Amino acid sequence: LEKVRSFTVTYGLSQKGSRIAYGTDDLFATFSSVNKIQDAAIVLPESDSGFGIILSKSTTMTPRIEMNAPEKIPIKVGVPLTQPYFAGVLWTTTAPKTGAFSATATITVTFQ
């Protein structure tokens, strides 16, 4: 890994009305990207960039977060959960391109 940056996402469910909520509900977070994906988890800025971006919940960058794979996040109603994540630049060849680059990942949250 060449460089790692941290970021956080806060998940939460708010209660509306006078309904009494107990226990947990399951949220599902799915990471995706409009960029090309290599090996299910490497977001490529360009197909021939020679490097990609990986995401993980761990500073060791393992396991990698797979794109388009929903992850269950149990959460209590009214109690936000702040989850740290890490993004790292990973060489995929011995001669990556140099210069400015851009790639995006989107988190879609659904619940059942």
C-alpha cells in the first residue's frame, strides 16, 4: 500500500411518532462505484492506471470491502453508530501512471 486515509460514516435510525422501539434493526450498507472494479474490491481510476483504491474497516486493510456486496449492520433505533473506514492506494502493476486521478465509491444504505 502506498498511502492510507481514514474516514467515518455514521449510520442511524430515528424514531418518528410515538412508537416505542426496542432491540435492533438491521441496516445493509453496500459500497459501489461507477469506476471499473478489479478482483471485487479494487476501484480503478482508469482501466490502465496501474493502481487502485481499496476500502477496509481495519488499519491493516484486511479484509477488503467488496463492492456491490451488502454488509449487515445491526443498529438500535435512536442510537447512531459511527464506523471508521480506511481507504488505501494499492499498486496493481510495477509501473503505475503518475498524475492527478479521481475515483468514487458510493454507500447505499437499506433496511428491512
